[in-house]
Amino acid sequence: MATDDAGFDADAWAAELEEHRERKDEFFADHSQSPIPEDDRETFEGLTYYDPDPTYRVPARIEPVDGEATIELEMTQGEPRQYERVARLGFDLAGEERDLYAYRQAGQQESDDGAATTLFVPFRDGTTGDTTYGAGRYMEFEVEGDLAEADELPLDFNLAYHPFCVYNEAFACPLAPPENALDVPIEAGERLARSV
């Protein structure tokens, strides 16, 4: 597990995660680009999350996808959009080997100046449509330098988040594709508000 990584400090990790969540709540409550409709921001009390759980932070092997393998992702509204498979992330979770694909929007150029590559990972799991949004959740990770030379990254499901269309139907969001469906519940990251 990634919790055994040399130098991993679970307390510092949990504190950083909580700070990240607080900053996101502030953005949603106050920022002009918040997905929360302006009339609802005064009553917005913050997003709902699973408790931080370092067992959902796992090392993932990065296997770049050769060529321009594209996939059409359905959207919550409007026409489907083309995305490129950038890498396959292989990891062990709940005692089994699993994988997820990472994407970028088709036509988006990979940086050739050594800048970080952003990996977009939409996924579904056993909580989808129950305690999390029915169209799936997202993760994003940055890989420094040349993706082809990258080896591993910490895949942290505690950073999983809902797309903006959960909060405002004016947004069009990609649906997590069937190839990124996990057959286990991922009780980490953002969740739907608990019913009262």
C-alpha cells in the first residue's frame, strides 16, 4: 500500500487533504466561477466527503498508451466529445489488480518543454448512483516531465470529486466510460450530501 511509502506521513497527508477541502468549500461558497447557483450560495454549508482514508491511496504504475487511441465520452448534455487515452494506471486495491485509463481531450497537445502532464481519470465504482453521483466521479493528477519516462504515481481516491454538473445543470460534463468502472465501492473522496 502507498501508506508504506518511504517518507509518507499519514498525519501530514490528512491535514493537507482537509486544507484542500476547506479551500474548495471557500471557492464554491464565494467565487464568481463557483458551480453553485448564485442564489444558493448564502445557504451553501460545504461539500460532503467520506472521512480521509489512507488505504485508498495506492501506488499506480503508469503505462503510456501508444498511438492516438481515442474514445468518445458521452456528456451529461450535448454531443459526445472525443478524448485520447493517455495512460493506463495499474494498481492493487482490495487485494485485486485493477486498472483505470487516464485521458486528455482530443486535440490537446502534449507539452514538449518538460512541463507536467495532466491525467484526467473519470471513473465509476460500487458507490455510483448510491452515495455518489450516478454518472461517476473524477480525479486529476499531474505527472512531471515526459510521460513515457514516468514510472509510478500515488493514486489517491480521497481526491475523487463530483463534476460541476452535479451542482448546476448548466454545465456539460463527461460521463465516466464503462472501461473505467470498478466493481468495488470506493468510499473515499467527495460524496452526495447525506439525507436528513
